[in-house]
Amino acid sequence: MTKPNAQSGSPVAQGYRRLYGAVSRLVHGVALGANATGTLMVLMLVIVVNYDMLARTLANRPLHGTIELVQFAMVLIVFLQLPDVIRAGRLTRSDGFLVLLETRLPRVADLLRRAIDLLSFIVMTMIAIASFPLFFEMWESQDYFGIPGVFTAPWWPIKLTVLASAILCATVFALKVLKPGSANTQ
């Protein structure tokens, strides 16, 4: 009977790492795609606002619904880009204590990071659970926002984006918690 190489680990550990890597690549790809969509929405928003400004200034003909489009797009942009921000570790937080702790007690710092990610997973899961009925309510009622006759848009795309983003954020946090080995190595 041969012992597995200490570098490679047990077959179960190797299988877990492969599965984790495949799921992680898929989730990260979806997060990058959502981020890219959010970035394109920022570009669209810049074009709409500049067009409105030029139309007001040059022709005294403002683009109707600009304010509503900006409100609509801002929520979508934030929730489309949030999963990738979490994935990349760029979420605003104060981790000075963790950095200091990491120099002296790296395993404790790793455990604390995973605990924070677990709490974040729970919060994002609760947001997803709370968003689920709101999405279906807006889908069924076809409720809208805006000024009838000027500009209106349905609420359900915003609710769907919030729901999908919360699910994706929870998944990213779960991957951070379940990452094989140290949480510090990326």
C-alpha cells in the first residue's frame, strides 16, 4: 500500500480542490460578467446625462425621464458590481486588526476572516430570502415607477437584480469560507 504524497494530499482532498476550483471559476466568471454589465450601464448613463445636458443647453429640449433613468440605473449598477467587488476583496472594510493579527497569529487571523465571511454569507442570504417575495410581487403586479405619460419603467428588473446579486454575493462569501487551505492564498 502506497502512501499519498504529502504535497498532493488525499484523493478526497484533491477531489474537493478540483470541485472547489471549478465552482469558483464559474461563480467568478458570472461575477465578472455582472461587473462588466454594470460598467456598460455606467457608460450608458454617462451618454444619457450628457445628451440631456446638451439637449437642454443647445435646444431647450430636455430628455424626458433622465432623472428616473439615473435612479433606476444607480441601483442596478451597485448590485451588478457588488459580487465582483466582494470576489476581488475590494469591499470597503477596516482590516487593520486582521493584518496585525496575521503577523503574529496567522491561523487565528484566517479563522477570524472566515468567521466574518460566514456572517457576511448569512446577511446576504437573508437579503436574498427577503428579496424573493418582493420580486414575485412586482412581477405579478407589473407595478412601475416614474411619471405616466413622461417615463415609466417596471420595478421587477430592479428587484430581480437585487435578488440575483444577493444570491451571487452569498455564493462568493460561501466560497471564501469553504476555500481549501489558508484564506490568505488566492
